[in-house]
Amino acid sequence: MKLKNTFIFTGNYTDLKSLREDLLIFKRKKKESDLSKLKESKYIKNMVVGDLNLDESNYYQFGIHFEYKLRDLTKLINYFSNTGLKVIYLCESSRANVWIVRDRDDILNYKLIPHFAAVEIIADYIDYTEHNIITDDHYNTIKLQGNKLVYNDHPMTKREVRDFFHYSSVNNKPVSQLLEQFIFEYYGQSINEFDQIPDSSNSHTQDSSERTSLLSLILVSVSIFIILFLISFMTGII
């Protein structure tokens, strides 16, 4: 199981700066960073570290994106929480329908909606209302053609989906407010806890065992055939 993750850190400027610098060291030279002392850090892949900036409430923050090869990020979350910073996170997997956040309120406050869920939420809204969505800004139109979202007569891109949730409004309502019911309905149908994520290792082991058994059967069959052939050859039957 591989999870895609977004972590947002908020708090004291000095603490944020210190953590960000350590994460940049982790990206360049893992063994020289404090994070590398956590053994679970070896499962972090493809980390992107964002800039330190002010949020809408004038609090300093920065974010990171990364992949993680374990299905439980609890130890990693605890490590970051022990820095004294507030840690907001989104952990997701479209394949396993995983959508995990620190707190349900963070979904709307920080727009922590996975792309796979956002697409389904928009489609559910259009299907339910039986009307296309027309945004207040530039009157952009979103409609459903088959099972595909169309944005101004072209397939809706990942960035357009994100911008729609982050910046658009419909009938003078922010999109997150307009779709709130549909957002939380879909969230409720997703996996929201780490211990609910299915362990893929069992199925992997089972598949490996089945492949091994099949190979063994083939080898035994071939060996028997060769033995019979040699016996027949030596006795003059062939």
C-alpha cells in the first residue's frame, strides 16, 4: 500500500523554519537530518517541501507532499507533532478509497479533498440536481458527459478541479459550502482511519505462494516426463 500525503505545519516562525530546513536536508542528505533518526522515515519517497508563507489568518505555515510505503503514518505524525507545531494532514489512496484527515473540520478549512473524491463529488452533485454547474467567475460551465466531467467543452483537468474547490463560487456561495453535504457523504463512505486500511501483504503472500506452487507442479511434471522418456529410450521402446 502506498499513500499520497499532504502535511501542513503551522505555529511559531522559528520552529517552522527549523523544521523546514531539516526537511530540505533530509531531501539532499538523509543521514544528516534529524528526521532520519526516525526509522519509519526510510519509507518516505518523493518529498516536495513548500515555501514558508502566511495563511489567510496571518499565521506562518508551510506544507510538504510525499509518498509513504506503510499504511499507518501514526509514528510519523507523532514525530512532527512533538516539534510543538500544529500538524494538519491528508492521507489518500484512490485505489483503496482512503481519505484520512486529522479532523473533519480540516476538510473544509484547508480544502483537504483528494482529487479522486472531488471528481466524484462534483459528478454526484450534477447528477442529483440534474443541472450543470455555472461558476460566478467568468461563468465557467461544468457538466457531466457519461461518467466524465467537462469544463467549458473540454475534459476537466486535475488543476481545474482543484481551482474549482479552492477559488470558485456558485450563486455567491463558496464551492465547499455549496457541496458540503456531498463532500461529507463521500467522506463517510471512504476509509477514514489507518487501522481500516486493508493489509495488502496477505494477498501478496498468497499470490506468491500460489505462483510457487504452480511452478513446483510444472517442474515435477517435467521431471516425470524426462524420467519416463529416458526409461523408454533405454528399454528400446523408443
